[in-house]
Amino acid sequence: MSTILSKTTSIGVASAYVVNASAVNISVPDKIWNTCIYVRLSREDGDKVESDSITNQKSLIHEYAKSRPYLNICSERIDDGYSGVDFERPAFKAMEKDIKEGLINCIIVKDLSRFGRNWIDTGRYIEQIFPFMEVRFIAINDNFDSELAREANDNITLPFRNLINDAYARDISIKTKSQLEAKCRKGDFIGSFAAYGYVKDVSNRNRLVIDDFAANVVRDIFRWRIEGLSNQGIASRLNGMGVLSPYEYKRAQGLRLTTPFKTNTRATWSANSVGRILKNEVYLGVLEQAKRTSKSYKIKDRVDKPKEQWIRVEGAHEAIISIEDFKLVTELLRHDARVAPAQDAVYLFSGLLKCQGCGQNMVRKLVPSGDKKYAYYVCVTSKQKKGCSPRNISEKLLDESVLLSIQNHINTISEMERILQYIETLPIKQLGVQKLDEQIASKKKEVLKYQMRKAKLYEDLQDGIIDKYEYEEYKADFTKLHNDAEQSLSRLSQEIDDIVNNRTVEHKWIGYFREHENIESLSRAVLIKLVDRILIGKGNRLEIQFKYENQFDKVIGYIETAQQMDSSCCLDLEVLAYGS
């Protein structure tokens, strides 16, 4: 039987042989080839699961080899779930090792795309590496066999096929990335594993639902941090209670995962693992995804994206932690809160005390006196002799003074709430809203009048009644009057909005203070919830800045406005004098 051979030199420098089996008669060589079946599947490459399934690939290759007794099937190598754009695949590497050890000298694949989609590397293997190592390569559906040949005018088809496969992989990579970003923007969860405290919804794997047990642990972690425990103190408590760490908890549920944070044989809670939970906005119902990307479809190494490029969706799932508690903990983590020696809790006033002179932190130090030691807070700048005048206060006096100030402030807020409730019983018209409505109607007429005058002014200019100089002068006057009237109208409308809104708004912040109205001693949780910072001045003078000062001032202003509008409304505003 005759054969038509044609040796080609394609993109590489080494040679390969191709054959068109339908055009020529082929003689079967006597040599026996120790053959490896190689199959690969990856949805990332856009592979059609039905036609390119592992089973279908193997079945096709075995059927092909059955009629060719010189192909001795020695092994099967399967890369299931690996992209074809690079050759860092475990089964492919194992096949390379078999080649080096002389166990095989022939490879069969269903088609070139199963072998690889990177046209440069695919061509290098087929045209350089395999010929050098005397390995036969067969791609069935592409009618390619490196030991046979076809007409010379078909010699360039192999590089083009590899190039098409490469372009297809690039196109699929772009589409896949675009689809994933679209899902992220919809609020769909695309991660492999849910964050601790959540599980994937069994009816919708792209939605997170609360895992009750783990969610309670997360709530405890936030509560303990607010109460004064340090991150390490929380970790020690959890380990002492026998609570599984997030990694071990997921493994106990049968999930197969790896983590770079595991350092021991059995992962335990640590200060870092607690810190990651305390900083994670997923517990607010927020999904932040698309934080990393690959440099290209060929380079799979992941790189971090700038935070402004992350995809953030609020309300994507049910929150475990309230926004108030999360903000509270975030503020705590920003404080320079030292942990007491040999204890798991931070000092009561850590991170809250500032020197009124230089604005720096006040630090705690112990002063021995006889058999006892007394705690004082001193200015760190003064202590280091860097210019600030000496300021210090005993911890005992500080505790008593702050407690008294908080009690007085809570009493003030309670009285404020009583006055607000009284104002809500008054008819709207009694608070001057009717009078404001009349003023607004008058101002609207005034605005309309100046608009009409400006229009008439232009007509006078066109009719020659006034010249251009007079027109510009009158126009400037009317424009100023018109703008003044509009500003007055806007101010009056805002006054009505303030009255109506303050009558209906829920002053949630008042409840934060009222829940501590019977306070008899200070705790870390109370201080963090109610106090923004404490300024220490000369002579043990304190200035306490409470949280929600802006809301406090707005309510005071509203009450004052209500009293001015209704002369019969006798409100005792003196009790609301701010400052302790």
C-alpha cells in the first residue's frame, strides 16, 4: 500500500507529520506504541459537558484504538475541572513523568482542544518537545497523527487550529468573568464556601442564610468585644468552651476546604481569627466580592484589586449584627486599647481619654503608696517631657466623675423625651404651621411676581421703552429680589419639614441612653456605647463628649422652635441645659 508523506516545519523549528486519512491509503506500522489516553474537561473553558464529558472522551479513544492493535493502552490520565490555557495540571504532569521514565511513547486525545488551548505552548509540545522525546501524538477528531503525513498544502492547518482553540479560550474567559460580575452585582454569592455564621441556601446556592449555631457564636464575639474582652481574650474563652474554630466547624460539617490561616494540626481560635470576624461586613448583610482577579486568561495567578473596584451589595442577605454594634466594634478596634497585664480584658477607659492640651492619649500608671498601689492617668506627651503641661487624674476620681456625668446626661435625655411626647400631643396648627403656610403662600406670590416682572422687562426692551443699559440694571435688581424670595421660601418649607419630621421621627438614639437610666456603676460596654471621648484638663477638669451630640442639639433646637411658635406651650427648657 502506498503512502504520501510530507514533512512540515510549522511555527516551531522541529518537524511534525500530518495525514489526511480520507485522501490516502495508510499502511499500519509494525512498531508497538505504549499509549496513554489523556482526557480533560473544564467548564471554565466553556466545554460542552454533554459531548466533552470524561466518559465520552474515553469511549471515543478506546473505540479508535480497538481497530489499531499497534496502540497498546498502558494508562489513562484525567484532568477533570482543569483549564486548558496552561499545562500546570496534575494528570498532565504525571503523564510527562511517565514519558521521562520510558513507560509510554504515545499520547491520544479526542481533539487538540482537550490537549490545550494555549496555541503557543500547545504548538511547542507537538512540534518540539514530543518529536525530541520520540513521542507519538494523535488527536482523533482533528485527524492529526505525528507519525503520518498529508499533502504539503495542508501543512499550516495545525497552527491555525491551535490558534482558534486559544482564541476560543480567551473569548470564554471574558464571557465567564462578565457573567460572574453580573451575578455579583445582583447580590448573588459566588464563593465556594459561606462565611462562618452562614450556609448556602439549599434551594439557591447563590444565596446565604443564617446558620443558627455559628451565628450565635458571632453575636457572642461582638458582645464580648463591646464588654471589654480583647481579641485574644475572646479566642481563649471560645477555646476554653470547646467551640470549634471556623475551619474545624466547616470540616465537621463535611466540607472539604483549605485555608492559609491554619498553623497547627487542629485549627483553634486565635486573636487574628476573632479580628477577621469583627471586621467582616458580611455580618451586616453586605456582600463584597470580585476582590481579586487574574492577570490574563493564560496566567491564573490571582492578584488583589483596589478596594474601589470591589463589587459591594448591601442587603444581600439577612444580617447577624446590627449596624450600631458593628460601628461600635469598629471604633473600638481603632482605639489604642491596651490589655491589662495577666488579664483578657482592656482597661475601663482605654482609648477614650485624651489630654485637652495636646490631644494625645492619657496613659494609665500605678503609683505605690505603702502596701497599696493607686492608678492614675497622665498625659503621654507630658510624661515623655515633650512640651505639654502636666495633667493627671486618679482612676477613682475619674470613675466617680464620669459616672455622675452619665447619670445627669441620661436624666436630661429622659426629660427631653418627656417634652417631645408632650409636643406630639399638640395640634400641628398650634405649633405655628398654619402661620408658616400663610407665609409660604405669600412668598410664592412674591416669587411669581418677580418672574413676571423679569419677563415684562424683556418685552419693554424689545419695544424700545427702555434701553439695554436700563434693562441690565433692572434685571439685576429683579434677579436679586427673586433669589431672596426663593431662599426665604426654601427656609420656610424646611421649618415645616423639621416640625413634621421631628413629630414623627423615631429617636432611636434616646433609647440607647434610656436603657442605662438606673446605672450605678461603670462598665466598658456602657462607656463605649454612650461616650465618644473624655478630655482631661488642668485641675482634674473633665469634658465629656457623649455620642449622638448632633441629634441631641437638633432635638434641643426643635423644642426651642416649638416653644417660640406656641406661646401657650410652657416647656421647661432650663432642665435641658447641656453640659455636666
